[in-house]
Amino acid sequence: MSGSAANAPVYAQLGSSQDRRPLVHSQSSPTRTRPSQRGYVASPTMPVPEPFDSLPQRWYPTGSQPSNGRRYPTQATSTDRPTETWQFPEPQVARSTSYRPPPRSPITLRPRSNSTTGHARPTLQIPQSPNTPLRHKYSYSDGNGQNGWPNDDEIGDAFDRSPSIAPSRLSDEIARINLDGRADGQVSADGLDRFQKGEGDDNDWAWHLLVTKEARESLPPAEVMRQSSIFDLINGERSYVNDMRLVQEVFVAGLRQKSPPVINQGKLNIFIKEVFHNMERIYAYHQRLLKALFELQQEQHPIILSIGAVVLDTVLKFRSEYEDYIKHYPVAESVHRRELKSNTRYRKFLDECSQDPRLGKRDLITFISRPVTRLPRLGLQLAEVQKRTAKLAQGDGGGGGGGGGGGNSNSQKVQDRHDEHPDLDTIPILVEVLDQFVKSTQPGIAASENKVKFYALCESLVFLRGEIIDMDLYAESRTLVYLNPLARKQRSENWSRWTDFDIALLDNYLLITRPDPRSGAKEIVSRPIPLEYLRLGPFNGPTDSRREERPEGGGLFQSIIKPTRPMFPLVIYHASSPARRYTLYASSEALRKKWKEVLSDTLGVRKAVMDANKWFATDSIDDGSFRWRTVNVPSSSRELFTGKISSATVFSSGGKNFTAVATPMGIYVDIRGHAKFVKVLTYPNVRHMTALPACNKLIILYNDMLLAYSFDIIARVAQEKASVDILESSVERLAKADRNTTILFFRVGIVAERTLVVYATKSFISFHVAALEAVPSNSLQRIQSQSRAPTFRPYGEPFYVPKEPLDVTLLAKTIAVSTDRLMVVVDPKNLNGQAPVPIPSFSSLNTATSPSESPLAILKAKAEYARPIGIVRSGAEELIVVYDEFGCYVTKHAEPTRKCGYVRWETKATTFAERGAHILLFSRQFIEVRHVGTGRLVQVIEADDIRLVQSAVGSPLLIAMRGKKNDERGARDALVELVETSPIEARRSMQETAPLWDEWE
């Protein structure tokens, strides 16, 4: 075809080459249409091919082809056919009911000839008027190329000039053919309704079963495949929604309505939440999606023009719900299997559910896993629709004749029109969104699977008898970092043996367990090591050889000579207990390196987490004022050394806060924050001192004397406003030991709403405890008035204790005294009415009948060889007795509770302090912070030479430790306050604060 012909208008053939007229806009059959639709109208004699579905807002006659090497049949005249015509629409998703296009004239739809067989495919003769009854008559061409077809140039120009026509008419006409063809038995008029009502199985429905043979043959094969793919997607969505409905009706409702209950009512809601999670919300989204797809079917069946926009709208909404469900799924499956294993009623319930014919013999796992596989399946179905749509857009609709030539430019125009199909834009976005979403959930699935393994590990652990270990296993942040077997070699003089252990590294503990292959349990062979105490030893030791076990059925030679393999040692140990040092062996160098890497990383993460979540923070008061001599100090040094801090306290006077520090050289005081200590008293070796704000006194234990000084006078001397003589003249002696008596210690607290000073004395043959009650008064005014009225008076009577007292704890109404192997509770006001009560009480233990392995007997054996250091209230009805190595819970009547269990400390405590809901255990190197009610370890503070120097109730918690420097001026002693922290509160919103520019409004 010449270039001029390519630009010429398209003419309709009327019977001769001389009688031509341009295509004009039809003025007949006004019909409602969608916006932006364009088409063309041909003369009655112009052969028109099959409709081409899935085209983006444009249609062209079937048989036309973009520039891909195929050609159109040559144009020819035809006068041997009826003049019945059929309107030919273009696809469009959006429909506007208010838009009415200009009238149009119908066109004739005629199938192309089959050039490969020589037989012509039938031409559908459609009535010229919509009111004319539809007749599905067939006329055949002679198969010799007499059917005329437009060339490429004419097609391109016709598309550019085509007027708008109704987009839904093709689907309507095909639907009329489809319904009128029900007499052949292939379809029924209500087939689509029965499909949407959920009748029949999924495999009973397909697109070709709802469309007659005549309607299918009027479409290109590629369009048939595309419609089949769309129907498969809708059918899959119908099946999915039905399964989601069955989950709610059969399983969830069945669990809630079953009587007697399958699962205890207190745990039922939690179980349903864990197993089915947010499936109900996902179900609601897919109900709306299926409703939209059904409406699309009702409107456009059998030819659905576009499906991408409907699906995209829902996918963008339910992504977060799917992400939550998919990440939780491993946990859901684990909870289901665990309940199935342990609950016979649950197994029976599922057996009853399996008899429901609607389930199709599928188990619960199949149903709860459906959301996990649904989105990948939906992505595959959409990709198939996209492929079929793209195939049509490329002009490969099936069939096509030869002839024609040139026309590449106009074929490209046709190609550009097809590329505008909305599904070719929407579906790739959908597929990409689903693909990226599935990939993004993989880390979450891996984390959930790891949590499932962690839960399985927790359930299989077998702890040592009698020991209470709260590792906070079910915290939301708890994770299993690494689990792998390692071996341990046990040696003796004559033999050695290898034992395999499963080593589990959590984010807070390291567990060494021995697996039981028969029961699946994991026995903890050594107490779990908190990561705060875990230290890494050498990981580069020489290899050791391990003999392999003799294989079954081996001969005599194999039993004598066993193969060996190298084992690679690694060393870990407990920082507070050098005896807990473990040499474990990995089976390869790579595994040893892996363990070192994992341990190092986990320890680093744990340290960062604990530093950011401290229950008690350290606030340095002074580091440099107090020094003591070391080997680094030269003998010629004239440095004045104060010695280590033995006690400290804080008090207030005149609106200022002061810090008092006792050392072997005397007592020093300064204004807090100034770091300029002044010696106010030259008493050497003060063992303890405490501020008593209730009576404005500083209590000092010095040289077997209990002395009291006024805050105000000490403050004036420290500020050099008064002389030391005034301070000495104001002293009040509370207690003084005689020649045969020694004051061991004193403690301050509140008993029966009275402030008491309790002290213990030691004589030659006995030990006693006495108490003094503070009487509040103004000591400075008393000094000025020369009044010598005492500020303390005796409280009750001194009482005898059978062994040397180590500490006293002031309870609500009584006093608990800790001795070398015994703790007793005494009321100083009622010594005659009640004997001292030992704590814990083992009076219920009958050694003659009770076995030695009973929990009470085990607890008694441990208590007999432990040193009690105090007692702390754990709740309204419970106390915890604090020993140096463990603690146990007792009732108000001193009877052991919690099945006589005990909590072992990680460090051997020398003293303790109580603050809020926590107990702090002090050793020389560690401060161990535990929750009083559970015994859970929540924080570890590590330092050198730690000493608790003040722990009185109402006073700051002060500790002394080695400072940062140790040079020729001696070693520093630091004074530090432990400050209890509180959770960080959320900042107030902007609405709760005053606007910045209020004064300008």
C-alpha cells in the first residue's frame, strides 16, 4: 500500500470501487454508554471480525495485528450476505450513568475465515435494532478470500476518527447469545446465580460451563482463556471466603458453644485469640471483595472487561491484617498442636468437627493455614490474567489471515491503544505489591518460628527439685538466640567419658541441658547462667579426640579399633563463681567460631538493653576526696590518707543538703555538690552512723558508745561558723558499754509507727538486743536554753538471743534478729506473753516419717548450713527470709510456702537492702537486684570493693566502691548513691500545653 493510501480516509465498500463514502457518525439507536469510549461504524457490506476483549479503551477488528510480522486479509467486496448488523463496543471499567453518547448505527460482526483449513468460520448476523429478535444464523464465505478486510492504514485512521459507542453492548449481546443457547444443554439461565449462591463444589464450576458454544466461538481463543482465568480467580475467592466462614461457624462457634466446655472458660478466649488470631477481620475484608466481584459478574458476564481495580482496592486495605496473621501463624499452629497433645476433650471436639461434610475431611491446620497461602495464590492468579490480557494487547487473539502489507506505523497506533488497557497498568502493580508483601513477611515468619521453637524448649525444661527460677521466659521480648549441641568430657584417673548437651542461648540466660530422647524433655544439668554473669574464656584451645560409638552389627575388629574425630574446646564461666567453669567441645572449628560470634553479639546486645533499662542508676557523689595507701604510693609521700569509707549518710540543715562520711581518720562533712569535705570529728574507726530526721540527730557508733549529734551544730561546724567544742558539748550518749560489754551494731527504723534505734550487745556469756524510741525536739533550741532533756527513751525491754546477732530487721510491729544459724522474731513490748518465733519454722517436719528427699527436708538441710541476713515483706500474707546464698518464702506464721521452694542468688551476699518492690543483695563485686515477689533477677551492677554504707529506711541508698584512679597518691574511694528509676512517661500532647503565642492572640 502506498504512503498516500496510508493517510487516506477509510471508505465503506458499497458494491463498486467507484461508489465510496467516508465513515460517518451513526444517528440511530441512542444508547447509554461509558465516558471516553470510541469506535467506528462500517457499512452493511463491510466484513467485521470477532470482538477483541481486554483492550484498553479501544477496539480494532480481529485479524488486525500490530507490526509483529502478521498481515491482514486484503479488502474485497461482498454482496451475498444479509445486511443484519451488530454494534461493536470497546472495553471500559468506569461507567457513568449520566453520560449519553450521540446515536450510532450498528455494524456487522463476521468471523474471519480459517485460511489453514480452507473453511470459513460462521458469521453471526445480529439484528439491526435492539428490538428485533436475536437470530443466531450462520453464513459462510467460500473460503477463497472473497471476504474483504481493511488494511493497516485504514484501521489506524479509522481508530483515530471513530466516534464513541456503548462499551457494554458487546457483553450484552454475547450474554443474549449465551442465554438463548441454553436449549443445547450446555448452560442454564440461572447458572451464574447458583454459582454465586455457593452451590456445588469448586471443581464443578468453570467459565465455559456458563457460556454457550455459540458465544465462545464468537470470541478469540485468547479471550476465552482470559475470561477463564478471571473466573478461576473469582471461584478461588469464593472458595476462600467459604472456608473462612466454616472456621467461624464450625470451629470458633463450636468451641464457644460446646457444653461441657472443651477448654476452661478462663483460657478459652486466650486460646481462640492465639489460634485464630485476627482471621475474623480478614474474613470481613474478603467478604467485601467477593461481593464486589459478584457485582462485576452480574454486570458484565460473560465478558468481564477489567478486574484489577476491584482487587487492588481491597489488597491495599488488608495488608496490615495479613502481615499480623502470617507472622503469628507459627505460634497459632504450635498452640493448637500443644492443646491437641494434652487435651483429650479438644481431640474429641476436632474429631466431631471432621464429620461435618462441609469440611471435606480437612483438619484445622488446613483451615488456619489458608490465609498464609492465599496471597501468593492470588498473585499467581493475577499474573495469569495479566499474561492473557497482554497476549490480547499484542494482537495475538487467535487466527488471522494473510495479505496486506506495509502499515507498520498504523499497527503501532493499534499497539499503543491496547497498551492503555487498565488491567495492564493495575495488575502489574498488584502482583508487585503482593510479591513484595510476601517477601516482607518472611523475617516475621522466621521470628515466629523461632518463638515456637523457644516455647517448645520452655515446655520441655526440667528444673532441679525445690529451686525457684524465674527467667521471665514468657516475656514479649524473650527470644531464643541459638540452640546447638555441644559435648563435655568428664575425666578421672583411669577413664574419660563424653556427654552430649543441648546448649540454648536465650537473650537473657544460657542453659545447659541434657536431652532425653524418649520423653523429649531437657533436664537442666547446671543452674542457668544469667548473661550479666557470663564470661567467655579461651576459644582457641588445642583439639581433643573423641572415639565414635561402635556401630550396630560391627565385627570384633570394629569393636576394638573405634574411629575418632577431633573436638574443638571452648570455655565459658560464671563471673561470681569461679567453680562454675565449663569446658565444652564443638564438633568443628566452624561451629566453635559460630558460638563465639553468637555469644559475643548476644552479650553486647544484653548489656545495651540493661543499660537502657536500669531499675537503679548510680549517681556519683564524690570520687577523689578519700584515698587509701597502696603499693603505688612511694614511702616518701606526705599525702594524708583518710582511708576507706566505712559509713556515710546525708542530712539537711538550714535549707542545705549535707553529706557526712566516716573513715578510719574521722568524720567529714560537706555541702553536697561542693566536693570540699571538712573534718568535724576526729573519732577514729567509726563503724556506723545514720541520720535520724525525726529528731534532728546524727547517730554514731564509736568505741562501744552510741552517740547522738545535732544536725544544725554539725552543719555550722562544717561551714566554719562554729567551733568543734560546741559540737562536743552537745553530744548525747544513748548507750555505753561497760568493761565486759561490746555494742555490735545498731539499726534505725519504724516499728508500730515509732522511730526506733535498735542495737545489739555482746557480753562474756550472752547476747542481747535493746531498743530506744526517739522523741522529736529542736536540739539547737534546747542547747540555747541549756536544757538536757533526753531525746530517746527505752522501748520495751532488752531481750536475750541464743546466738550472736548479725543483723536486725524492723518489721511493722516486731523486730527480726538474724543470728549465725537462726532467725527469730521478737516483740520488745511483749516479752513475757510470747516466746521468740524461729523463722522458718520446720516444726511440721517429722524426721521419722518424712523422707529426706521431701521439699521441706531439703529446705531445712539448706537452712542449717546458711547464714540468715534479714527478712523482707513480700506481700500482705508472705515474707521472704534472706540468707547469704538463697531466699525462701514463709507465711506470717513462719511456715514455708511455695512448695518449700527457694531462690538461689547468683552471688554470695554479705548484706542486703530493700527498696520498693526490689531487694538488693551486696557482695564485694556485684550488686544483685531482684524482684521481691518472684525472685526474678532484674539488674546486676558490677564494681570493685563494693560496700553498703547506708541503707536506713527513709535515707538515700549509699554505697562505697573503688574509684577510677590508683596512682602515686593512693587509690580513690568513691561514694555513690543508688537512685531508683521510674518508667519514662510519654510527653504531653500539644493540646495539653499552652500555645506558644498565647499573648499575641
